[in-house]
Amino acid sequence: MDEEIEEYLKTGKGHNWVSFSIYDLETQTVSDVIFEGSTELPVNSKYAIFDGLEHWASLLTGIRNVLEDAEWHVHVDDHDLVWDEENLEYDITK
């Protein structure tokens, strides 16, 4: 991802990705959070938002499947991503 960000910044080609920001746990608002962060979805082409959503949903699916006992809250703006328990993945179509 970092290479794609650098390529966009140098040439203007590709999606306008933004790195993932991890929040400082010292300033969290909920005491039992073990990991919290955010990013912005790319918006500079017709399919950029979908590509970004697909990328981050896939990445977070992988992490969630490793941390099986954690409670997760994943959302884009005010829309919660739906976890598909049967397929063990975020379903971005819902």
C-alpha cells in the first residue's frame, strides 16, 4: 500500500490512498478497546471507493479471523459493515 501511496503522490496515477492511522490507546473513550484506528477511502475515480472498501474489508477479515474472541465494530461513516458468520468475512454487499 505504501508504494501505491508514493506512486500517486509522485505521479498522480492510481488511487489516492491514505495510510491507516492507529489511535493512541491512552486517549480512547472506551476502556476495553484493544485496537482502534481509521483511514479514508480513495475517491479519485469511478471505482476507487469500492476498491478501497474491498481492500480494507479483506484486510480486516484476515485480522478478525486470527483474533477470534474479540468483539468487532467496523464501519464506513455511519454504515456498519456486516459480518458474514457462515463465510467468516465482511459482506460489503449489505
